[in-house]
Amino acid sequence: MPNQIALYKWDPTLYFPKIRCPVMAVFGTLDEQIEYSGSLINIETLLKMGGNTNFTSHVLEGYNHVLSPVGTTVNDPLNDVVKEVVKCAIRLPM
């Protein structure tokens, strides 16, 4: 797919150090598409390179890439954990 090819060519080191607004990263521990622990380190490192220390992260135990609990048949983007993450994002200073 062209969009996937473009994603692999995209270099976050060129952009993340330029981000000045608060950043929140949310990962599920059972995400099969993104390895969360290394990603969290990379995101925070790149933001700090540019002087941005306003970084928050949430790692959701037992959740997948689309933030649904693994083992359920329901893919509900409004589940309680996601609602809590959204509430946290709303409270971030701008």
C-alpha cells in the first residue's frame, strides 16, 4: 500500500524535535503493530532534543493497537480506559 510505504520512509527525527505543544502517547501492552517500550523512549528522547519536556504516556495493560481489551469481541472506542485517557488529554496545559 502506498501509505504504508510512505510511513516507512518517514523520519520522525526530522519532526519530533520541532514539536512544542504537550504530547501524550498511549500504547497497549498487547499491540502487535507497535513495540511500545522502545517507542516511548524514542518519542521522549526526540521531544527532549527539541526542548519539549511536556510529555505524558499511558501504557494500557492488556490492550491492543486500537485500545481495545484483548480477548473481547467488542471494539468499543468509548470503553472506560479510553475515556480516562481522553479526560487526561483534556486536562493537559496548552
